[in-house]
Amino acid sequence: MSKPLPLLTGAPPAERADAARNREALLQAATELIEGCSVAGITMDAVAARAGVGKGTVFRRFGSREGLMASLLDHRERVWQAGVISGPPPLGPGAPALDRLLAFGASRMRLHLEQAALIEAAGRTWGENHAVLGFATLHVRLLLTELGTPGDLDYLAGALIAPLNISVLRQQMGPSGMSEERVLAGWESLVRRVVGPPISPGGAAADRR
């Protein structure tokens, strides 16, 4: 890439050591409860009991159940973004731009499907996280630039990201809908149509495959 891609979710706000420990304990408790049952079964009371703190502590830290779910998503988003920035290829640096773009789509799709219940539970608290969308848009735009893709790259980046949103995936993969493999294959076909064939050193279009 022409320039480093920043973590657009930003760094966690500065906090006292004991407050940081409480936050981590609460997030760990919520994670363990989700693994043991489901997102739907998580309550603030259950998280407080699991972490060994009062329910008021949970509310003071996260504000609401939606806020707790959004904090869990934020933590997982940071891990995923770190993989894009400095993880192994093809999601991370070191692979050709087209391979990275296709890996981005597959990884983002899997992440959203795995976290669908969390995303829905977080509601607008997470849905209005413009920094997350900004990171993905910038990453795709940089890859399109590297590929020499013509057109309005800001619009094209947004158009490629939109089908990976959980609301669209839910609609496509609902009852009697498409399989995950079919949806991913369709997205990859869309990418190849947007990007177009590469230009060979002699000026002629070459087959990307």
C-alpha cells in the first residue's frame, strides 16, 4: 500500500489500572457466557455475577446491554483490523492487491456472520460506529487504487462493502436463500467486474486469472 492503514476504531480511552481490569473482567465474563449459552441469554445480572461485581458496576461501565455488546464487538473489531494491517497475507500485507481484496471480503463476511447475533443485540450503539465503516472503506479504496481501478473509487469501495453488511447477508441467506459459498462467489465475481482485467506492460488487458 502507498501509506499505512490506521486502526480507525481508535485506541481505548485512558483509564485507571483498576478500571481497566474491571472492564476486561466484565468483557471476559460476557464472552464466557456467550460461549456457554447464546447472546440472547446474556443479561447484565448474569455478567455481573460471573465477574463477581455488582450490577451497578456493569451499568456504569457500559451504560446498557447494548453498550456491553458494542464493547465486545469493538474488541473483536480491533483484533480483525490488526490482522488487516499487520497480519499474515493474503488478508495482511505481502500478497497481491487482488488477493488481499478477495481475502478481505471472505474474512469480513465470516466475521459478520459469526457475530450476527452480537451486532443485532448492539443495535444502534454499534450500527452508528462510523469509524468501523471508515476503516473498511479506506482499506478497499487503497486496494482499488493499487489495482489501477478506474472510476469513482470512494463510491466503488462503498458499493463493494455494502453486500458484506449483516442485514444484506441475512436477506440473501435467509430461509430457502443462498448458501454462504454462493454469496461469497457472487461477491468475488462482483469484485472482478469492478476491478476489470489488469493492463499488461504492452498496454493490453490481461486475464486476471
